[in-house]
Amino acid sequence: MTDLLAQRVAVITGAAQGIGYAMAKAFVAEGARVVIADIDGEAAHSAAQTLGDGTDVVGVACDVSDGHDIDRVVATAQELFGRLDVFVNNAGITRDATMRKMTEDQFDQVIAVHLRGAWLGTRAAANVMREQPGGGSIVNVSSISGKVGMLGQTNYSAAKAGIVGLTKAAAKEVGFAGVRVNAIQPGIIRTPMTESLREDVIAAKLSEVPMGRFGEPEEVASVALFLASDMSSYMTGTVLEIAGGRHI
């Protein structure tokens, strides 16, 4: 353990499982106190109990599309740990369908969670970080789908591309206060969802990846850790792809 985040306080949304959980685990290992925020409050509490002793890691229910919920999570971090140093906008959903079949509700749901949620989280976190010594780091989770667009994901690709624009604009607004805002774009990552795909679909996707394999959640978490820590102290407004060379 190198304690890259010693004494830092982090909020990670959508962190009860998957990539968000891997981030929480990596942050805790590096000394951070972490608030795991997830739409599934029970899963968030369970994840927190797994990663900590109940004092340095807490789980809270949070609907990221609700500004009041986001404000409450930020307030929880401040009340329990005294400050907020890192905020990761990771929560996400998919409602895949072609445009002909996609409903307006399916479009709106994805935009609300990904883009509105990231905006709400970025705004709330920056409001706190700009007023405290040391500023802070905000990490927004986009996707390689936001770079190239994916069939059946006009909602998801639009939201993930929007997160890139949000990240760059926000970085310009709050950089003077020592608040850094960066984004990551994961490619195809090994999760229960990707592993359940048909073999021919997996083979087709992997054929697009020069490294010839899925990424692991831990590999995404390590890049988020880099952006959260002082190792990236002169980086803001950047977008880092974690995709094994896919779509370069």
C-alpha cells in the first residue's frame, strides 16, 4: 500500500458492484475514506461492510438524477469525514434499442442517469471543493461508446459523449480553484453482463481490440485512482481511454 489517497475523502456513485466497486476497493487500499453511493441502498451498505469496518467506508442510497440525493451524499461525506476530495460520477444504466424501437422514456432515462447525474455530481462536488484548501478531483466516467457511437445506443452514446463536453467545460470553470475535472472512457470490460454475451458476439468485439482481451474492472479502477491522486496534479479536462486500443 502506497497511500496515494491518505486522508482523502471520496464519493463514488454506482459503486455497489462492478467497476464502481473496483474503484472503491482501490481507493480504500490507498488510504481513502469512501462513501459508496448507489441506487440500491442495501447493496451499498453491504459493499461498505465488505470493504471497511464501518468507520472509513459507508454506503448510502442515491438516485444520481435527483439533485437533492446528490446534495445529501455530499453532505454525508462532509458530516462524517469533514471534507470532500474526490468525486467519481460512475453510476449508469443501459436501455439499448434501435432508434425505431427506442421509446422517449428509454432515451430520457439514460440521459438522466448518465449526463444529468454527472452534471449534478460535478456541480455539487465542485461547489464544496472550490471552497476548501487543496481543491479536489472529479472523475467522470464516459465510455468508448461516447467516442465512436454504438449501434442500438443512440441514448447511451449521446450521454457518454455529453459527459466529455461537460468535463472539458467544467474543468475550465473551476481550474482556478484547484479543482480538476477529468474523464475516462472504458471499452469492453469483463463484467457479468459482458461475459453473458454469445460467443460469436464476444469474438466480434474482441477482434476490434488490438490487445485481444477484455479489460478488467481493476484496470479501470487504477486509472481512476491515478486521476484522483496527486500523480495527475497538472491534468484537467482530459479524457483517458481504457480500451486496449479499440477504436484508436
